[in-house]
Amino acid sequence: MRKVTILMFIIWISTGCSISNIGRGSAMISPQQKEKSLREANLLNNQGVQAYKRGEYNKAITFYQKSILIKEQVWGTEDLNTATSYNNLGLLYKKTGDTKKALAYITKALYIRKKLLGKANSSTAESFNNLGTLYASMGKKNKAIALTKETIKIKESIVKKERIDTAVSYNNLAVLQEELGNSEEAIKNYKKSLALNLSLFGEEHNITQENYKNIVSLYFALNNYSEAKAYAKHLIKDERIIKLDPFNVNAQ
């Protein structure tokens, strides 16, 4: 009995050590090995894509699975590289009608992307959309609608952020052109920034008001008082009286 106990203890120690080593495996891989593994994983993924295009779905699944195995070993199960492969395999399973496996992989991809990238990201939106279309194909219309609405909400927030960033870029360009003495070009870009900010925030927002002030100042510097007066009329209460020599502008 004692021999059996000792033997079991040895097996337990050996197994524990093996599991421990596996857990530390990715940390022990050199950057060069990781790069080599990524190339191999990408090659398998591309072979999967080609097999898919030929309609050889089972072969494609095998290639994707091999690619995922490498990625899981090197980067782990919660990595964006791995998430991309989960997403691709999920879509392939959807194509073959295996909705249970499709649901598992697409959900995994969504979880990782949401965790690492946040909701307001195009890749996360893609996963929400893929999950929505999957539920639609399964006849679960209410879930599909909820996920599609979420997709739209995310995409709208991304578009809004891009428009805000574009407005900032136009404004920055105008500032640089103004510093170089290119007043006419500066005004053009201030106006582009203004147009975007008006649609995003409305006329009374401080960002929009700053656009108006910049345009008024530049027109004044160019002695174009009629244009300065026209834009000054849009300034709100705390800047309602704009003094533009040789006259005062009362912006109502």
C-alpha cells in the first residue's frame, strides 16, 4: 500500500511540474521564436482562406484550428491575434451550418475584443455584427436585433469620434497656416473645422465658439469687416459685443 502511495505521489509531482512548465511556456519563448510561430500561424490561416474559397470547408477548418493552436500556445487565449482566428473559424462554422460551434467561437472573439479594445472599436463592432447575423440565421430575431442595434451604436460613436478628430486637425492646420501668415488658407480650414463642429456640437458649444472667434479675428486682420461682422453675429452672450474698428458689432 505504501508503494502505491509513493508511486501516486511521484506521478502527482511529475504531472504538476509538467502543467507548471506549460503554463510558463509562452513566457519562455524568445521574440525570434514568436515571430517564426506567427509566420507559421499566418501561413496556416492563409491556407485556410484558400481552402474556403475553393469550397473545401473541412480542410479550411483544419487549417484554422492548427493556426489557433499555435496562437494559443504563443500568445494565449486572450490575445487579439487569437481573437481574429476565433472569429474566422466561427464564421466558417456558420457557413457549414454548425451554429453551436459558430456561436462559441464568435462569442470568444467578441469577449476578447471587448475586453482589450473596448466597445467603441471597429473590430468589436464587427464581432457584435457577426453574432447578430448568426442569431438571425438561427431564427432568434430579438437577439439579432439587439446586437445589430449595438453594432450601429458603436459605429455611430466611431464615426463621431473620427469627425471630432478631423475638426481638430483642420483647426490645427489653420493655426499653423495663420502663424506662417497664410491667412486666407487659415480661414478656409477654420471654416471646415467650424462646419464639422456645428454639426457635432451646435452653435453655442465653446469649441464652435472658438472657431467663430478665430474666423472673426482673421477677417478683422485682413480688413474684411463685412465678413468679420457676419461671423461675429454668431458669438454668444459673454462675447456679445465685438469691437471691430472702425465700428462696433452688436451680435444679436
